[in-house]
Amino acid sequence: MSNGVAGSQEPESKQQPEPKSAMGWLLKIVTWLVTALCFYLVFARTEATAAREGLTVAEYLLRFFADADWTVWLMVMIPYSLFFFSVDSHASWRAIRWFNAPQLRLTQVLPIRASAYILSLVNEQVGKGAMSLYLAKRHEVPGWQALSTMVMLGLMEIYQLLFFSGIGVLLYYELVQEASTQVRLDVILPAVFAGALCYLPIHILFFRGVFGDFPKIRDAQIFRAFREARPIHYLLLLLFKAPNLLGAVLVYTFALQLFNVDVGFGQMLAFLPVIFLAAALPLPFHAGALLLWTVLFPEFPEVGVFSLIMHTFFVLFNAAIGVVFLPKANAELFDKEAAQL
């Protein structure tokens, strides 16, 4: 009887993954369709602007990029990428010391964080997985606990963007209103900021146990960093990461000037964090951010392509930093004696 029952259950177990597989394919198709729509809308906007000047899209974009000062652009982007790497590594190191490995040195984090940029070319989450693997192999931190720190860092990245965008919208609200002809950003953005502001204290109090135990959620290993974090940790992570965003606002403002796009610091402070949030959407080529650029700056539809160039250079240069650190990262992961040299 037992054999008969096992035999009858086997075909059912083999068929079990099929709905998940179908759902996965459906999600991929929808993702690529949305991406194609974003690129089409950007192309249509650019084509309409080029036609008003009697140019094709190719001629319009070639003129746009030919007028830029590429030498100065590189002199700005390379130092900024190095600056971003140092600030990002420091914030990661602080969080890991607090929640996972108090003995960890910054010099140990640098090669692992750098090499994770290589994996981030494929997927940002894979890059975070590399950090978790390092903590598991070298410091015996359980995988879910290491990942919880990455989740904590991810949450504070989102709040950093919301915080500075909120400041930008507050200081330059009239610019937001001017950019709200197609999408009511002057209503949407304040509503998002208000929701995020209300959620964070509830989040902190929940994981501090103020609202009761809720062990299935609070005691999950993936939320361990939230359980151990105090309000000061949230504030410090926000401050540790702040230089990167402020640097990005300055760099993008200056870079757009090099491309002869007249965009001020106030516009960048209000809009760039929102664009970075759109870039976090699970769309290939950061299509959400690409489209948002053209929505926020309708008179300059070519900034969508500009953003692709900025992002592509940034991730490739960061990956190059990772290649430089890769031997040291391999030593940290697989050769304990070499890593200690």
C-alpha cells in the first residue's frame, strides 16, 4: 500500500513546479513588455523633439553628444565612482560590525564589497549574496543573519532617497509643480513622503516589541538586524550614506551642464532620488528611470539616453574596481592565510 501511495504521489510532485514555471515566464514577458513600452515612449518623445528641429533621432542624439566635453566628464565621473565605493563600503562595514561581526576591519570589507560590484552587473541581489557568503565563510555568520543586514542596508538606501527628495521638494516645490504637467508629482511625491514618514516609527517600534511579540515575523532570521537595531543605527546609516547621494546630485547637475542641458541643483535634489528609486524597479536597463527622466524634463527628452550612459559608465567602472580587488577578495573567501597578509 505504501508503494502504491508513493507511486500515486510521484507524478503529482513532478507536476508541482509547472504553475510556478508558467508564472515565472509570464512575469518575464510582462517585464520585457513594460521595458519595451518605456523605450518606445522615450523614443517617441525624442523623435518628436528632433522632428521639430528638422532632424532624425540619430542626428539629434549625435549632435547632443558631440557638443559634450567628454574629457571633463571623465574627470568628474572617475573620482565620483571611487568616492561612492569608499562611502558605500564604509556604511556596509559599520552595519556588519553592529549586527554580525564586531571584529571585522574595514580593509576586509573593501575587497568583498568591490568584487560584489562585478556580480551586480548581473543582479544587485547577487552582489549582496556575495557579502553574505563572505560573512558565512570567514566569520561563521549564519546566512539569513548576514542577509538581514543587507536588507537593513537596502531599507536605509530607500529612506535616504526619500529623505533627500523630500528636502528637495520642500525647498523647490515650485519646480515640482512646473514638472507636473504630465504626472501629478506635486501630489504623488508628498503623499509618498508622508506614508514613508509614518511607516518608519511603526517599523522601529514593531521590531522593538512595543506592539507585542509576533514571533513568526519578529523572530525570523531575515529580520534579525531590525530586532537588534536601535533608532540611532537608522540615523547613523542614513548619515553614512548621505555623502553618496549629495555627491550624485552635484555630479549629475554638473554633467548635464557639460551636455548643455540647463538643469539646476534644486531640480536635481528634488528629482534625482526619485529617479534612483525608479531605477530600483525590476526592469531591464533601468527602463523605469529612463522614462522618468523624460517625464521630469520633457523639454530635454535626450536626457533619457544621457542617463543610460551615466549609469553604464558607473556600473562598469565599479566592476573595474572589483576586478582590481578580486585577487584579495578570493583570498578573503578561500585562502585564510593569504587573507591575513
